[in-house]
Amino acid sequence: MDPRVEKLAQVMIHYSLKLKKGQLIKIVGEAVSMPLIEAAYREAIAVGAHPYVQIKAPQLEEVLLKEGSDDQITFLPPHLKHEIKKIDAYLVIMGNSNTRYLSGVDPQKHAMMRKASAPLFRIYFNRTADGSLTWCGTQFPTLADAQEANMSLSDFEDFVYKAGHVHRGDPVKHWKKVAKEQARLCKILDRVDQIHVRAEGTDLRLRVGGRKWVNCAGTENFPDGEIFTSPLEKSAEGYIRYTYPAVYMGHEVEDVRLWFKKGKVVKEQAGRNEGYLKAMLDMDRGARYLGEFAIGTNYEIKQFTKNILFDEKIGGTCHLAVGKSIPEAGGKNDSALHWDMVCDLKRGSEITADGKVIYRNGKFTI
């Protein structure tokens, strides 16, 4: 086994999840990610926890969405709600055998399934907010994900482990340093109300007063590197043009432009796959409102990979998610959708907070 796999598993179990003896942990991933699933399982056993594994079979989800009735697609197995209430830790290992397995699915069917899952998301977000459930998602490098990122497998492996500083002797030391610096930024921004983002094709104002800025340094996503908050639900005014394609559940939407009025997306355009964008925004009442505003701080991630785990963390970018707010930040918008879209701020950009420049051309100025 690649020693970096075992090292990543150790970071996940001990630093990210802080797993303890006797806790119940669910580990989820595709069979193609089995090396990391096994390493994490073994580490959880060593801690004295109670791990169990769900192996995802994406082809079965495709069958359901293509061949199932509306009743079957929206059915929630009874055990899922019980499970999300009982587990103490949840480790999601991302690694695909086919990144586009849902690309042929009717967007309306997909939206229907996501909407039906909303009760589970509410429980999950509330438990992560109150600290009763620890969660982390990470990436196992697979051939399909490497191809999606336009890299060889070995280059993608190096990219993944470097982004998380797993290639270094003590990655936890690095992430604790990141946490300290981001805590300083969050403390300043917690006192801010008006945010104004300007970049090419973007002039957007929103309010964040009374909301909390959250410091992301490897405890819920890994790799990490961002600070985020949930804007006041009816505050967004203006427009934004996302630099990179917006990728969601195997669907790629290019050149997304959104116009906001009183917090709501009142107009949307896309250079490609606009129909899918509209279907997702019409999923439910909350899907057209912002759930998150964030700034990426991981400067080890220098290229777009079509993998939001990495892309939303790119140093010198911001991302705004339509849909579900994060209760941890004080957000109140409810939706089955949470779709992060990334805007590059490295050139000709500026963010002001209550009229003061805090960020220019990809770097904080405070």
C-alpha cells in the first residue's frame, strides 16, 4: 500500500474526526476506494471504535433514476433516519469508477430524489452544528477522477496528497497553523455586515451581520483551506459570473451567470447545460437563495479539477453556494440543494467589508 494512504487514514481518524473508543463510525465509499476504506477501518479498530462500511454501487442509483417510478425514487428507507441520528462519526471517501454515471439521467428525476432526501440533510446539518456528529470527506485518487482532472493517475495522486500536505512529515502541524491564521481572519469578519464582491462579470453585494464565519482547516473536508459564512437570506443584490464550470452529481454546467434581487436568483444563464441549472434551481423554494459565501485559502491547489472538494479551496477564489445554509454559520435557508460554484479572484478583483478593502487580487489585505 502507498504509505500516503495509511497516513491519510491516520489524519482522518485522529485529527479530522477525533474518533474515540466506543464510538460508532460509518465509512462510505465505492469499491474502487477500498485501499483507503480498509486503512481507515483498521485505524478505527485500533482506536477501539465500532466501524461499519457501506460500499456504494453507483450503477444501482442509475437504474433507480432511469427505471424507477416517482414513488420509488422518492422513497426513503426507514433505517436511514435512524442511522443518521445514531452514528457518532461519518467518513465519506470520494473516489469514483465513473464520474459521469448520472449524466444521462433526467434532471427532474435527480431533483426529485434530492428533494426527498431533505429530512436526512436537516438532521445531518443540525447534528454537525451542535457537535454531536463529526463528519469528514476526503479523496482517494482513482483513474476516473484523474481523467476528469486531466491528469495521469500518478500526477493526480501527487496532487491529492500534496493538497492535504500528507506528503510532509507532520500534516497535522500544517493544518493547525492554517487554523490559527484563519481564526484571526474569522474574528475580524465576525464583526462585518456588508460584503461587496467585484470581479470580471461580477458585482455582488450581500449582508452577513450576525452570522458566524467558520474556520475550515481539515476537520470536515480534507484537504481543506477556506473560511465561510451563510449570508442573510434576502440580502444578495447584483450579479455574478462563475469562472469555472459548475459540476454537480456528474453534470457540468459552463459559464454560469446568476442575477440576484432581494436574495433570490431571479435570472440564470449558462453557456452549456442551462436546462440542468434551471432544474436544480427550481428543486424547491430555498434553491434560489444563497446558503454559503466562502473564500478559498489553499494555495497548494493551483488548478481546476472538476472536483469541488479541491476546486472550492483554490487559493485566490471565492465560492457561493445556492441552496441549503450551514446551521453552524447561523444560516436559515432550507433546501435539498447545496451547489458550490467557484469564481476566480486572482486578477482585477476586490472584496470590501463595510466599505473597507479586505481582499484584492486573490489575497487578503487584513
